[in-house]
Amino acid sequence: MSKIVHPYAHRLIILRDWKSRWFADPKKYVAYLKGDVLIRQYLEKKLRGMYVSTIEIERSRKATRFIIKTSRPGLIIGRNGEGATKLKEEILKKMDKLKLPRPEDFKLEIVEISNPEADAAIVAYMIAEGLEKRMPYRRVIKTIIEKVMQARGVEGARVVLSGRLGGAEIARTEELKRGSIPLQTFRADIDFKRERATLSYGVVGVKVWIYRGKIFADKKAAHSPEGANNKKEEKTD
């Protein structure tokens, strides 16, 4: 029997890395893990509407680094970096509130995503934003999925909406798919995200899958001079 597996967790270590990267002694592990989950939830709620893709946390013994990936970094940074410094102070206040030890060296990095149409989190938020503006759901998913398919490197996309679509009394699901999405292939670079659109008549769930081609480990070796020399030797043999 097959089981439904989260596309991100399915590819951990193979293609993906953990969103929280640190090592702590067993006494601090529970506090750090709880802090990471609560701070991430707080930031996702606070930065909603700023097209944030992922929030990554890195910890060492003395330093803590938050990496916020967004397609519109100007909204977070603000004029002369005022927004970034304010956000940094708010994160430290939240840490104090959760009784987490203040790091000696705290860094906040805001990284720009160059290809937002190929990022499932940003696409899911765009769909939710369209639904919250009372636009027809079929038109929203059709126009956005066409934009996604035109983006660089995208080979397939799938969108599923579930809830009281169009204000109907009975909840149902609506799906739109373009291209291929090989969910069982480990080397397939599939980005997945869930999002919620809060409407006056209830919550509509949004799920987005984006397939960005297969990733082969041999690509790096082929582009390096050593890999090229090995290929020449094989041909001469």
C-alpha cells in the first residue's frame, strides 16, 4: 500500500537540507526546538504579505543566524535598513519572552529570490491573495499556473483548492495540472507548499506543487576540469 509523503521530507539529505541547522546538548535541545517552531510561526504571521518563501535558522555556540528568503526584500528591509533593524529587535524580544538565551552574535539575513514564479510558497500566497480579493477562483489558478509554466526551469505544476469554493454550501476540491510531476522520483526537484485563504464564508486551502527538473550529482563533476579530463580519457580508451 502506498502512503502520502511530504515532498520536502521525502527528499531530505538527498536534495534538501534542514530548515533549522544547529547542534545542542540534550538539556537545551527541547528549548531550542520549541523556540525555533514558535519564532518561525511568529515571523510567518508577521511577514505575511511580504512574499516570504522560507525562514531558515542556523545556530552555533555563540551566534544565531536567521535567513529570510523573499522575492521582495525591499518590503522587509525598508528605507535605509530601518525595517530590518526593527525586525531584528522584535525577534530578540520574542526570544526573551520565550525565555530563550540571547545569542552573543545575532544576524538577520534577507536573501532575494530571483525566480519567484518557480517558488511554491510565493505562488501559493499569490493564489491565496487573489482568492481573498474575491476574484473568481478558476481564473486565479489558471492565470497563475500559466505564469508558472512560463518561468525558467519549470517543467510541471499542480494546484489544488479545497473548501467552500465560490461561497458554495458544500465544500469540494478543484484541481489544475500542467506538465509532469514525478512525486516518487528522488532526484526530481519538486517544491511544495500549503497556504490558507481566509474568506468571509470560511477558509479555503491551497496546495501547490512545482516540478523544476531532475538534479544529477554528476553535473558538477562534468563541468569541472577534472571531469572533462576523465571524459577525454574514456574517449581515447
